Amino acid sequence: MRFTESGEESEDITFLYQVGEGVAHRSYGLNVAKLANVPRTVLEVAAIKSKEMEEEAGRKRLESLARMLSGLSQKEAAQGDALEQLVAGIEQL
């Protein structure tokens, strides 16, 4: 669904009720809940949990990427230490 963002940190969302191409890069569930007049205390707890879940998903994506790169560096050791250094840097994130 297409939308427009406004306000500080793009907090205010206006849904345009139009289908658009592509993938949403974040969840807008909290914005929908706000529009539905869900109590502020519930929204605050949900925002904390949402952030925790996004951070965990990001860590898992980085770990997966590091494993893939590690496999590449083992298969193609002729490329030198560059891949191994990249893997180590991602693992530190």
C-alpha cells in the first residue's frame, strides 16, 4: 500500500489506499494502531517490543551474511585475506 510520511522522524503516516510496487522496508503496524486509537501505554510497549524484534532480525541477517561470506572465503582462499577481514568485521557488528 502506498503512503506519505510527514512530521518528525516521519511519524505521521497517511495511507493512500493505492497498491504500489515494491517491498515495505519497515512495519507500519504502530501507525495503524495509533490511527485506531489504541491506548498510548499499549503503543509505547509495542514500540519497545517492535524495536527489539527489528534489532534481533538485523543481528540474524548479519550472522547469516557472515556465515555465507565465511563459506566463500574458505572456498576461494586464493582471493587473500580481504574476505576474512570482511567476515570478521561483520561478526563484530
